[in-house]
Amino acid sequence: YSCRFNLSKNKNLLLKINKDFEKQINRSWKRQLKSMNKVKYELEINKLSAEEVYNSYVETEKRKKLASQYKLDEIKSIMHNNNNLKIFSIKNDRNELCALRGIYILNEIAYDIFAATTDCGLKHSFSHLLFSKIHDYLLNKNIKLFDFSGVDPIKNPGTYNFKKGTGADYIDLQGEYETTNLKILTFVLSIYLFIKNIK
């Protein structure tokens, strides 16, 4: 599998990890989190299989009528022996997977690479709750920044509003190219270029 990133065309939302998260989120985010106060859930880290991640993506893609984003083999390759990858998942009181988010941590920056909300997750604001828990985890690990990666506010306004609602800043990455035969290696190279551009 070969992929090529043009960083000059990537528009990223960058969130500073700090103790003021609940103050900087917008009204919609505050309302969604408040609605989850009495909802029972279970948070897990690195407990999902590649098949579970893939099936959650397929379910989300069908609901949103999106093109396929990952093949099962690609997800397996990314997850295999990757200590920098943390996959957070949240289940309801019926043990149903409601939302997942995979992040790649390098030095003091976390990068968003997996994100899916299943049909049961739409009944409550599980995606909001999950990210707030991820933020707490990153804060405890002294991670300084969270890169939400590229997002198109025109084609995908729902995802854009979710990310922007956290208080993330909208930035442009200055362009450099790199090519690799593995998506995860391309991703790591992009991290280096990204860090260089924001310093």
C-alpha cells in the first residue's frame, strides 16, 4: 500500500492539552458532556482487536455513506507491536462498543489516527465523553498538544464542529512531500515535518 501526503494542503486543528479543557469547550460540548453524567460506561485502552476497529469503521462508513478509509490488513499492520499507539474505547452498560479513538503519541504530541462511533454510540454523546477521557489521560502523561489531523469543514461539517468545539486552533501546514509503502511510516514522517513546522 502506497500513499503520499501533500502537507501544504492539510488543514489541521491543534488542541493544547491543559487543565482548562472544560472551560475552553463550546456550549454544545458542555451540553453533551453534561448529558452523560448519569450514563453508565466502561473505558478501555488497547483492548480492541483489529477486527473490532475495522467493523466499527465499516458501520460508521455505511451510516455516513463514506468511502472505505482502511482495509483490515492495514489496521492490523498499524496495530502490530506499536507501543506508541493507544486505542481508547468506550462501551455502554450492555457491553456494546459505542465509540473508539486511536492516537499515536510521539514525545509531547498526540496524533489522531482512528475515530469511529457505532450506531449505539449515537444514542448518547459517547464520542464526546471518550475524547474528554483521552484528554485527561494525555494531561496526566504530560502531553502538550493534540493534532486532530486534516478535516474538511465543507464536506464533513459534523466532524469539523466536533473537533473545533474542543477549543482547537485551525492551522495550515506548510508544504513538504514524502512517500512510503506503509501508511504508518508515512504518518511518522509526517509527524516530524509537522513538529518542524509548528516550532
